[in-house]
Amino acid sequence: MPCRGEEETLARVAADLELGRLSMARQRLRGLVGSQPQRLDLREQLADLYRREGLLGQAGRWSYQIG
């Protein structure tokens, strides 16, 4: 279950994505994945973001770690 800080960070990620700030959203997600490595949903979001940025190598890396 996400804690308050994680929820706030996820809300910021969503806002960054709406504003087209993909790099900032990626940085925030990387931080969350670093602090919560067991959260596969965060890893999938990060992989999806890398796909959106056209960074397919990184997207594959994070998708591979999911399943």
C-alpha cells in the first residue's frame, strides 16, 4: 500500500505527464522504484514512460525485470 509521500509523488508524476515534462516524470518514477523496488506497477509505469520517450532499450530493461 502506498504511503502518503508515494501518493504525492505519483500525483506529481501524473501532473508532469499532463504538462509534457517526461524527463521530470521519469526522474520521479526512478526515485520511487529505487525506494520501492518490489512495486511492479511502478516498474511498469517507468517502462511505459521510456517507451513514450522512444528509449526502447531502457523500456525493455524495466519490462524484462517485471515478468
